[in-house]
Amino acid sequence: MNSVRSGGIGRRLGRLKDSRRIILGLSVGKLKARYSEAGLGIWVAVLNPLLVMLAISFVFTQVIRIEMERFPLFALSGIFPWMFFSGALTSSVFSLASRSALLSQFNFPREIVPLSAILTEFFSFLAAWLILYPLFVFFQPAALLLFPVFVLTLLLMLLFVSGLGLMFSVGNVFAPDLGQLLGVFMMFWFWVTPVFYTLEMVPRNFRWIPWLNPLTPFTILFQEILFYARAPSVWLLTAAGGWTLASVVCSLVVFDRVESELLKRI
């Protein structure tokens, strides 16, 4: 049974590789359509996390009065990856249900639809980094030396979000209430992710809670590289890699098992 399942996953990966141009074309087309209609263009992708960062910085520096040097930059290093994660997951959740006509008319790997939605968000994420990354380098020039680790973190997060997005898109088809509860779920996830606080700020007896969150190692990786400009530990990279592998493998297994029932449910 395991060999059959692994063979199915192998064939599925092969089909996705053969369909990479379709995925890329759909993603680029969505990206062009999105920003051709926006007066600010790609700056929209930069302004969203900046506005959230300003609001959080005001609350935590002027109201709660957290004492941390360059706190807005610290918050931005965590908020920006979160915005990609949140946007990609939200887009992928509704992707299969919203493309039911396309899925029923053409024979191609069903994963293409949520993956193209996630890749659109990732391209927007990358384009905005071209503007924001020099800002971090200006305050922490040593961050430039960690660029290869930064790229590795981006790739790991893309794969992690892709796997999670595939599972959520399938889940929304079989349990439509998932999409309705997504907003509340994402709000809860945001507050248990160390985006605007360090783990040292969490009471020791509650510190295990953030570590149950798969997004925690990715968030800390971005903070370590961009804000602190220091090489992250091997353990942190291993944790992010482990969550990525689990996410990808689980998503492929799920799709392999439910694809035959997917079109009947849409």
C-alpha cells in the first residue's frame, strides 16, 4: 500500500513539473490583472504591511510602551512574511470552489489552481521585497551577507505555504464552513505567532505555545536575518525544513486520496 501511495505521489509530482508553465502563466496573468487595476501598482503590496506595522508600533511603543530599539523595523520583519502567508492561504482556500467550471472542462492536475493562487501572492511578496530589503540592509548592513540564507528561507516558506494551501483548498471543498471560519482562525493564528514580540517576552511556562505554531520558526528566521543580521541556528533551519517537508508530503497524500471525489463536490 505504501509503495502504491508513494508511486502515486511520484506521478503527481511529475505531472506538476510538466505543468509548471501553466502554473507560471496563470500566476503572472493574475498578477498583471491585479496591479493593472491598482493605481499604486506594486506599492500596494508594500503599503499594506507598512500600515499594519505603523498601527502595531504605535500601540506597543506608545500605549504598552515596549522598550526595544527600532521596534517598527522588528515588527516589519515579522509582519511582512505574515502578510504573504495570510494572503496566500486565503487565496488558495477559495480557489478550487471558485474555479469549478475550469476544473470540469479541462483535464490537468487540480493542484494547479491553488498553486497558481499561492504563486501570485509570492510574486507580489518578492516584488515588494525589492523595495523593503534595502531598508533592512541600510540599518543592518551585515544582513546583506546573509542573503543566501534569506533566499533559502523564502523558498522554504513558499513550499510550506503551498502544501498548507493545497490542504486548506481541499478542506474548503469538503467542509465549506472552513472558509467561513477562516477570518477568525487567521486572527487567532496571528496573535500566537511572534510577529511583534520575542519569545523572551512570553512567560516561561507559556513559551511552549508559540513553538506548537509551525509559523514560528519561519517568523524568527526572518527576524534573525533582517532585524538582528545574524546567522540563524541550524536547529531553527531544521525546524522550518521539517514543517515544510511535512506540509508538502501531507498535501500530496491528501490530493492523491481525494482527487477522484473532488469534482463531485465542487
